[in-house]
Amino acid sequence: MSRHLRVLVAAVAALGLLAGCGSSNSESASESSNTSAVRTVATVQGEVAVPTAPKRVVVLNYALAGYAFHLGLPVTAVTALASDQDGEPAAAWADQAKKDGTQMLRWNAQAFNIEQITALKPDLIIAGGWGLPFKLATDGYANLSKIAPTVLVDKALTDWREQFQFLADKALGKPELYQDAVKAYEAKVAETKAKITLPELPVSYVSISGGAANPKAYVAIESTGIPKELSAVGLTPATVFAGSGFKPYTAGGDTFNVPDEDLSRVLDQKTVFVTGFNADNITLDQLKARPAWASLPAFQSGGAHLLPYWVNRADYDRSLDTLDEIAKIFPKK
């Protein structure tokens, strides 16, 4: 169980126990019925018969694992955050993963290991979501679906709300847990907004790939991802993409590449948030050592701020953590 919803889920579970205080025969029959019951779920791969009470769930996208734990699923295994790594559980669901004996799976960028997944004997596979995991799950869907019912989360679901709601409501029939999560998040947004002093607006966001040796800037499109998410606390995003002439780094992507010679044209805001790309691989000092970055208004005025890489494409738990990061950077004056 994720730490962020532990109290809420406990309350839901308590209500379930109270409601189940009927006869033991009735309870036993209900359990038997639930174990064998399925629900039909519409996915990007067509309709899938999903067990309502799965016993062994394999999640083939680290970014989707938190939702599975929030929904009380028994997670047998989760792929690591990055390919060709052993990986470790995220802090938000590490305790529940330890309790469940959840394995971390290595994977490579070419294909999921079908033999490895088969050996886990799952009765439900959850896959898809953002980025490469969606492609690998789509490419391997025919084989995955022979192992167990496989629910693909559409890559078109681009934020935590859409992904969480799909899994909670459509796939598993637990809409109340999603609704509880939204209420908790909205309360955290209001709390954060009340306790920060806003910087100079508007703001922009840039991720750095290549590290200090060869930094490449990928600027977040203002209508997507973290710019959209943090606008709720008053961090108005700058219009950096619309009308710029740039194209997303990939079709439907949420960032666009800006070469050094165009940085001053795009990142002319006095507040800029910087992150690494899939790793904390850069510092502000390393960027400031490069003339193209040192000349930017945010770097000259002290308005450049470093955020953890995981704020990009954040799941529910990391979105809550992102609010904490913002509160630390801009405490109330």
C-alpha cells in the first residue's frame, strides 16, 4: 500500500469489513464468486476479460506500479525504472512491495523477456503507459496475452489522473479509490498554494540529456506535463512552444529540443526549472559554465531552480512529492 493513501485505503478496507459481517457461508460464497469473476475491459488492443480478484499481477512499466499498489493488487513483479538495470522499489510503495514479495525485473530496450514473464505465472498483466514500455508491450502483445489477460494503458493517457482513472474505474471497478486519490491531491495543491511565495512569472521547464559533457535541452511544452500540473499552484507556464516553429521531439511528445543557439530566444523567462533526463545528471553550476546558459536571464538573476528528474511524467505519488519540492524552493515570505 502506498504511503500517500495508507489512511484512506485503510478506511475503505474498514468499511468493507463492517459490510461483510454477515453469515460466514455468505461471505465464503462471495469470495468464491469474486475469485472466478471477470469484467470485460475495453483497451487499445480490444476487449480483455480481466479477473476481478487477481492473485498474481505483473506490471511491465515502473511508472504504473504505484497505481497497482494503491488499488490493492497483489503485485508479483514490476519492471525496473530503466532498461538493463536491477532496479529497486519506489519509496511510495517499497513497504508494500516488501510485504508482497514483489520482484524487480530486468528488461532490455528491444523486447520483454517472454520466458521470464511466463515463469512468474501471472493471472493479470498491466502494461503500456508512456514511452518505450508502451511500444514493447504493443510489439509483444500477442505473446503476453497468451500468458495472462493483458491490460494495456494507452499512451494517449498523458497524466496521472487519466492513467489512474483508467485502471481504477475501467479496468478494475474501484472508482472510489481513484476519487479518494484526487481529493487528497487537490487538498495538497491548496495547501501548497497557500504556503508558497510565487517567483517571477511566467515560468518554463527544461530537461537536460547528455549530462555536463554534452547537455542537450528539451523544453517542456506548456500545455502538457509539469507546466500544466504546476499551474494549479500559481506557476503560470510561459508560451514557449506555440508559435515557436519547433516540433515535438517525437510525434505527440511533451518536449522539444532547443539547440544552444536558440536558448536565449526560448528560455528568456526569469524563472526556469531544470531537471535531468531520466536521471539527476546535471547541476546548475555545470550549465552556468557554458556561455549559452550563463547568459540566460534566469541564470543571471538566480531564478534558475533544479528539480529532481522524476517530476517529469510523474505518477500520482511523485506528483504529490513534486508539490513538496515546490514548497521547499518557494517558502512563504
